[in-house]
Amino acid sequence: MIVSVLPFKLKPGAVPELGQVFASNRILETAIQVEGCHTLVLASPDLAGDEAYVLGLWDDDEAYQRWMDHPDRGAATDDLLRLVAGDFDPTAPAGKWQVLRAIHDAEAASGAAGT
């Protein structure tokens, strides 16, 4: 498994609007349909800030590549470019990290401390 990490450096205060762009263009809803995609999250450390990240959990590099090659990927490029600060390449892949271990819910972790 891999985790994709796509950072967005935004104009000040643009985090809520980024969420609206993702929602109105159904970006996560489209990507989650790709074979091998398990979880997608759009997150920000500060809603009033200027950074956000898309985190994805994928079977492998090939699954993530299916998203990179998806015909609807990039459909919201113009909307995203209005929000980003500095250079942003909408065709660039996210950083990819190898997953060492993952637990998706409490039931999967039965027998763990605290359960």
C-alpha cells in the first residue's frame, strides 16, 4: 500500500474555498471510484490558514497511476489555480509514501490495548 500526499500552498484564507472547489467538482468522489483507491482526505492544519493536503490510501503505485491517467483528473484546474499561491503544476503527481502498517477502524484492531 501507498499513501499519496498532495500539498496545496494557498492564498491566505483560501482553505474553505478549496473545500468548496473539491465538493462542487466531486474530485474525491471521482477519485475514490478508481480501482485500488481506499481512502481520500482533504485536510488542513488551520481553516483560516494557507495550506491544505490531499491524502490518499492506494493499493500500490499502479492504482495511483490509474488516477493520474483518469480522464476527469484535472477538471477543476482553473478553479484550483485561482486559489494557489506561487507555482502549482496541476499535472504533477503527489508524493508517495510506503505504508508500513494501517488500521482502518476499531473492529480491525480488536484485541488492541483500550478495546
